Amino acid sequence: MSEITKKLVVSASPHFRAKDTTTKIMLDVIIAMIPALVAAVILFGVRSLVLTVVSVISCVVFEYLSRKVMKRHNTIGDLSAVVTGMLLAFNLPSTMPVWMVIIGAFVAIVIAKQFFGGIGNNFVNPALIGRIVLMASYPTQIGNFEAPFAYKTVDAVTTATPLAQMTGVYSAENLGTAIDNANLPSLLDMFFGVKGGCLGEVCILALLIGFVYLVIRKVISPVIPLVYMGTVAVAMLIAGKGNFEFVAYQLMAGGLVLGAVFMATDYTTSPVSFKGKIIYAIGCGLLTSLIRIFGSLPEGVSFSIIIMNILVPHIEHLTTARPFGEVKEKKNKKEEVK
Amino acid sequence: MAEKKSLAKEFSKGLIKENPVLRLVLGTCPTLAVSTSVESAIGMGLAATVVLVCSNIVISAMRKVIPSKVRIPAYIVIIAGFVTLVQMLVKAFLPQIDEMLGVYLPLIVVNCIILGRAEAFASKNTVLYSAVDGVGMGVGFTAALLLMGGIRELLGAGSIAGFTVFPEAIPPMTIFVLAPGGFFVFGILIALANKVAERNGKPKAELKGCSACPMASTCSLVGSKEACKEETK
């Protein structure tokens, strides 16, 4: 350190100093996720709490062990593994076998995060990698959605997610009747989460409470979530030929709100600059809409966020602010020499 | 390396010290594509070894005749000849292996290991050494494929060489027989090989320097002491 203080340190933005620590920020994210967790327990029963706890504990244990094995200082105190664990569980259905959740936690923490250097160095969102690996490995189990409140009856009732029910709607001649025929939950049910889906994605109300909390606490800037959802809304408005009911279903179905609020905004894997954030969020929105409309999968939030995560260094490169007074060098100079 | 050569050394370097897949990072394409099961890994490894040994012998024998300006096309023609031969033999006698390897069998022509050894070794050394080098590299390639194929088949299909190992209650992780699983296993194996090499004081197998990083133009470390230290490590 003494060597560094002697010379002028030139570093990339942001330069601000604040009392915020990683632990504080992660704690805020955890608090923001509590409403969605409560909603999941109400809708899908205690099993969703069990899955979340298992996921969190295994993420923390894997983080501790991998840091230990790689002989690095331990980072479980920053709570980032807890956030990853909660997000991973939020991205899985309530019927998921417990040992599969542990495999997902292993992939998320060890492969996607620690192999690349731990917090701040992961190039994609760890929880999403965990989900995608599970999705590619166990498609039947991850597509097995329990109907809400099914735990109150004796037999478990499986159900289709609204997005899966809507697969036929995109190409329908008359969108309005197609939506009516698709046997979807009402828009109010969609908002409160009375529908099939992953643990954390169903209750839009709870997710919005978390979103507002994070924005008020200035943990996230609202740019990415709003532009992301806005892009999906515009794309779906065009695809739905101006049918607003269709747009409303699309916004509330699947993992869009969960992804836009909690996963696309991850500091490490989203751009720093304002312009970069907008490009990134539009990219996420377009990819999500394209996968939903044309793809063979009903949902595309996780894949679009991962793809845009990978593009973040390039977006950052394109949108870095030029220092004040600096002339466009390099290229001009080369031409002069010629 | 030039001062003292022994046949045993030339053979054994291909196995571990200069393993073509894990240390030289050559032949990545067939490695990822056909290491989905033990059977196809063995088939691919043996086919490539045969071509490698034959082409090394012929190229080494002709090394004084081939003009250096057109050496690459000449090597390719020689390699392609042997690949065609092997392909016809496999098609005739082991049609199942042919089906399993598909397009990757004729693609041995452009396998970097074979061309790389022709350029780096066979064109400068005698026939005997080139043949031994070919066998060593071929066995190293086969061993790496076998290791990857074993891991991927065990985790991805729950079996080893076609025999089921996992009980029915544990569904295998399909991702390991898909392309992403291949990259996972490949990356982790290279990381482990690097770790072992580091412990023995050998250089890592990796892309070094700032030029490989997309953030290079905005990164404050480019050209700084820390970055140079990192590069020269």
C-alpha cells in the first residue's frame, strides 16, 4: 500500500467515497427480497422456505470452502453468497428436489463466481448460471410447476406457467380471443402471484415493493429495470398489434420483473455509465422479447441477461466518457503519419 | 532441448509435459466435440494417432524435398491422404465409430495437433524421432480425450463406456454431454493442469497480456508496472 500512496493513482470511475460497504448493500438487497420470499411461502407453502434456506446455506458453505481451498481471504461476511443463494432459489420451482438445488448452488458459487476470482470478478450472474445449468440438465424437474395453494390440498396439482400457456398466442390471428381462450389467470391474480411459476418471480406486488425499497435506499438506479421492462412492453405492443391486455400479461408473466430488478442490476455484471446501462437494458429487453416470441422456450429472461452480461465489457468500452479536453487521438495520428 | 535427445523423452513429453490438449491447447475443436463418451473419445484418439504417426513419418522423410515456401499445402496434402485412408478403413470395418464421430473424422485433416507437429517437429527431425513424437503426442491426445470423455459420460449420461453406473433415482446432468458441459470440463482440466505446472515451476498455458482483454483501452493498468509484471510472470 505504501508504494501506491506515493504516486498519483489513475483509476476508472466511479471515484466517489461513501460509507457504503458491500455487506450493507447486500443486506439491503436481502431485505428487498424478503417480501417475495414471504409471498412464495404463502403461495407455495413451507417447502419454498426450505428450498431457499438450503440454497443459501449451500451457497455460503461452497463460498467458504472454495475460498479456503484456493487459499484466498474469506468473503462470506459480505453476504453476497446469501444473495446468490436466495436468487437461485427464487429462480426454481417449489417442486425442485433439494439435492438439485445444492448442485445449482455449487455451479453458481464455485464455477461461475470463485473460479473467476470471487465477488467483483464474475463475468456473469452466478445465480443465473446455476439456474441455466439446472435447466439444461434437468428440464423435466425445473419445468414442474406446482399450482398456488396446492399445499393445502392432499394431492399436489401441477400447472403450466402463464408464458407456457401463451405459446400459441403469438402466432394467433386474433390476439384478443386467443388470450381469452388460453385460460390464463386474471390480471389481478397475475399481479398478486396466484399463478404457476418459480418461487420468487410470481408475486409482482412483492417484487415491486423490493424495487421501490432498493431505489429509495439508492442501492440500484432505476434505469436498468425501467428500460428493460419498457423495451419488453414496446416490443410486445408491436408483436401484439396494439393489444394492451397482451402487454400486461407479458410484463407480469415469467421472471421479467425478478430479472429486471434483482439480476440485471448486479453491479459486477452491468455497465457503469448511464448510456451503457440504457444499451444494456434495451439489449436485455429485446432478447427477452425475441426468445419469448420466436424461441422454442417459453421464457428468455435468464438467457438474455446472461448474454448481455457477457457483452458488458464491450458496452463499457463503447460508452466510456472521454476525459474533458482530450482530443480524439490514435486514429488521427496514424493518418497523419501516412 | 536440442543438445540431448532420447527416444523415451520424445515419447513421454507428449503425455504430460507437452500434452497437446491440456498444455499446448491444440486440437480444441475435436476435443470438445467428440469427448461426449468414452467410446467416441477412444475412436477419435486412435484415428488421430494413426494419422499423426503416418504423416510425421512421411513429412520427416520428405523434409529436404519439400520447398519451404509451399510446405503447409504439402503437409496438408500428405495429412489429407492419410485421413482419407483412415476414414475409408473406419467406414469399412467400424461403421459404428464412423457414425459416432461423424464429420469430425474427415476434419482430422485440419486438426492443429497434426499440422502443428509437422511444422514444429517432423520438418526438423529424423524419421525415427518424428515417429516417436507422433506416438507420444497421439497417446497424450487420446489420454486427454479419454479423461474428458470419462468425466462427461459419467456425469452427463450416468455411465462409463456404455455401462450404467448411476442408480435410476439419480438422473444424470444432461448438460455435460452438451457443448457447455464440454467447455466446463475442458476449462477446469486446463486450470488443474496449470496448477500442477505452476507447482513445478512451469509456465501456465494461457493467453497473456493486455491485448487479450476487451477492457484494454479503458483500463488504467495498461502499460503500468503491475500489468507488465503480470505479463512477464
